[in-house]
Amino acid sequence: MDKRLGFVGIIIENRKTASSRVNEILSEFGDIIAARTGLPYEKKGCCVITLIVDATTDELGSLTGKLGLVEGVSVKSALSKSK
């Protein structure tokens, strides 16, 4: 399978309870993450993380699936149409 460029948007609603698990998952998938930015957003009491990934659809699905199982975490992603 060919890897494609894409992004993952992650919103962590309760940083204290979910951030350690999110970081564990991101470390597990570190080989497909090209860039990562994170911003604690105190006004809403949440944290937003944006990833740039170079991944297959299976790899991206595995990453977002694991993140989506963490309580208080919302995830959206997309891959480019071509390599």
C-alpha cells in the first residue's frame, strides 16, 4: 500500500485524564508522524493537537481508531487523494 500525506486533528476535552494515553498512542505511531503541534486552550478547558502524517489508510485508521477510544478525545483526519 502507498503512503499518502494527510492530517489528524485531535481535541482533548480533559487534558489531565486523557493526555498521557494520547501521548502513548502518538509515540506508538511516531514513524508516520511528520509534524505535531499542540495548543492548550484554557478558555475552553481543552487541548488541540494537529498532526501531519505520511501514512497508508490502514495506518491512519489504526491511529485514529485508538485515539477515538480514549474517553474525552475527538479525532478527525484526511489523506490526500494521490501519493
